[in-house]
Amino acid sequence: MLIQSSDDMEDVLDMSADNISVLKEEAGLIEPEQLIRYIRIFSELSNQIKYATQKRILIEIAIIKLCRPQMEQDYDSLVDRIATLEKKMEEGVKVVAAPAAVNGAAVKEPPVKRELPKAIPEDIQEKTFELLDETVTDYYLDYSDELYMRAI
């Protein structure tokens, strides 16, 4: 960030000219806003990790925040997301919009109609009803015989 903000860093930094040129190249790879966002995330992490019992989880969350700015809703993240979209549009990359939300709820795609199984042929259906009728009749006959036997 120092290299990006000033042209006369050779006098301030005690480094060789080769190292300073490498730093200048690397400084051009990232926007200052994105770098500030990274610093903010690491600063929050260092404050939280002092007193946390689950340090690994905090580190994992911070890494996810660094990699996915869309998870955050603060100003820096939104600026970073807009810059990414602008860069993609300049390069000609197709940007697909996410489904819009209606009253706070995401719009759902219409359900896909699944194909229902074909109807059972009539002869199988008739045989099924006959078997069911016989089973029910046999049950009631056996049950009525048992009741009759108890009554005697």
C-alpha cells in the first residue's frame, strides 16, 4: 500500500532496487480498497482470537471472508464486489443475475412436473379388488367365529 501511494519509496524503504521493483509489480495486482478490507478482516480476527476457545473456526471464517466478499454486507465488501463485476464486464465476461427477492424471500423456480406412472391395467386392478375382498371377508369370518366361541 505504501508503494501504491507514493512514487519515492526508494528513499523511505531500506531495500534493494530489485526488491522495490518486485513490490511495485505486486502492488499493481491489488486495489487499495481490497487490501484495506483484508487488513480489517485480519484485525478483527486478531481481536477475536485472543479470547476464543475455538480459534481454528475463527481462522477458517476469516479465510472464507477473504475469499468470498459476497458473504459480507459492509461497504468495503460491496465496493469490492462492484469492482469485480465492472472488471468482468470490461473483459466481456457474461454476468448472470441472481433471482430477485420478493418481499424478502427468494424467488423459487417453478417445480418440474414429474411423469406419473401409467395406470394399472384393468384386469390386474380387478384381481387386486377380488383378493382384497376375500382377505377382508376371511378376517371378519374368523373374527366373528372367535366372538361366537367366546360367547358360548
